[in-house]
Amino acid sequence: MTIEKKSEQTLEQWEARLAAILAQNTGDDASHDVHHAHRVWHVARQIAEGESRPSDLLTILAACYMHDVVTLPKDHPERSTASTLAAAKTREILQQVNFPADKIENVCHAVKAHSFSAGIPTETTEAEIVQDADRMEAIGAIGLARVFYTSGRMKRSMFDPVDPLAENRELNDQEFALDHFQCKLLKLAGSMKTEGGKKIAQERTEYLRDYMRVLCQELFVDFNESAIR
């Protein structure tokens, strides 16, 4: 394992500074607030420290705190451009705060490529780590909370109480929050780029599957795991 990094104090100073900047640039969406960025950074650091490939922790830290400096609602027609807008704003912010100039483009690439909806290929180890860490927020206990929180904000139903697993209907996550598990969340583990990310994602995905099983029990509906897409 080789990690190029500044001293711990330097990382801590940048973390505090960038967190303060992010806090000034977030709206009322609790799923993309500074606490989200804190969690993404901690998972990203865990992944980086387990990787055999070299990575730069300061670049990763900055991308974790800046990746949602611009956000658009999930139902916004230009949602897929949010990460590109965030990358542009990140460049502007980092230049203003005298962030190491030789790292800015790498940070901006990681910010731009982190988005699922943007579909931008990751070209660096740092971008892969940030993308994996951010996607981890969509699964596990945090992901469970976020999907229902977001669906509630968008006035969508929690689930179809008669056919929660969509065995006899088409999946529709525009109507039911639980359908989003099969439309996207259960597939995220397969998109992870790092070894550490794959391991954590598999564990968190199993949590979502367990939740679906328990929910079916409480709805008095048979849980047919083979029906899960």
C-alpha cells in the first residue's frame, strides 16, 4: 500500500476548511448535506488505505467535500449535468482558497465523474475511490434512510402493499420507493471499482435484501427472493 499524503494535521485543516465552505453552499436536502460529505470522506479514506494502488488523500478529501457543492433535484430535467457544474464550482473555490494547484484538475475530475446519472468514466484511482464511497451512501442503513427520505420529498409512495416486490407488475420507482431497490440500489455493488468498495458494498446490499425480506413478513406477503431482479 502506498498513499501519498500530507501530514494528518494538514488533512484535518483542509477538512475543516472545505466542510465550512460546503456548509455555506448546501440547500435543504439532508441527503446531500455536509454530514453526507463527512461520511463519504470516511469511507473513501477507508477504501484508499486498503488499496494496493497509490492514491493522494488530499485530492480524495477535497473531492469528497466538493462533489455535491452543486446539486439538482433527482427529477430535475438537467440532473445529469449537476456533477459538471459542481466540478466547475470546485475549481473556482479551490483556486480562491489556494489549494495545491497541481491537484485541482484531479479533484475536479473526481467530482465530475462521481455521478451515476452523468455516466462519466473514471480515469484516476482517486476518482474511482470517491465514486465508490459516494455510491456506498445509497446502500446499507444510510441508503435505506435516504431512499425513503428522498421519495417522501418527491411525494412518492413507500411501496406497493399488495405486490411490494413487483412480481406481477412492472417496476416503477417513480411511484414506489421500494422499487428503486431493484431498479438501481441492488445493482450498485456490481459497479464498484475498488476491492474495498466491492467488499463494503456487498455487505450493505445484503442489509437491503434483509430489509425487503422483513418488510414482506410485516406486510404478510411471501418473500420470493428469486423474484428480485
